[in-house]
Amino acid sequence: MGGLIFLQKGNLDASQRDRDRKTSVNAIYYGLKEAYLPAHQSYPISIDSKTLPYVDPRSFDQVGDDPLYKMHYRGLDCEADACKKFEIKIRLEKESEYKKLSD
């Protein structure tokens, strides 16, 4: 019985970390689309809390201890430091990879 409770707790914890990871990706995605793009007419080649000061800085923090689940941002179709598109993706524990692409 104790093993079942431990397994369920581990599954609940992993599911919560996945939700937190998706929340972070979504916060950054909407920060780029709704604030950064109108101000700069492009997307950045890389991101951090200085590039996107209107996004909660905790959104850039890794959720959990395993670096396997680190968020990846990539500016696409770039000229110098200005990109026309972007991709944000993160690996999840209980679901497939979560990805957001600009239009």
C-alpha cells in the first residue's frame, strides 16, 4: 500500500511540474507576441528576463532539478538580432514535448 501512495505522489508531482513548465512557456510566448513584437517589429534571437522584463522572471527558471527538462527558445528567420519567427519548446515528464511557434 505504501508503494502505491509513493507512486501516486510521484505522478502528481510530475504532473504539477509539467503544468508549471507549460505555464512558463505560455507566459513567454504571450510576452513575445503581445509586448515584444509590437515594440520591436521582430522577435529576439535569444531571451531572458532582461529581454522580456514584462514576463515574470520565474518563467525563465528551470522547473525541477533535471536539466533534461530545460526550456529551449530559438529565434527563426533572423537577420542580425531581429527574427521573424520563434520556437519555444520543453520536454515534459508525463506528456509529449510542448512546443509553441510564432505565426
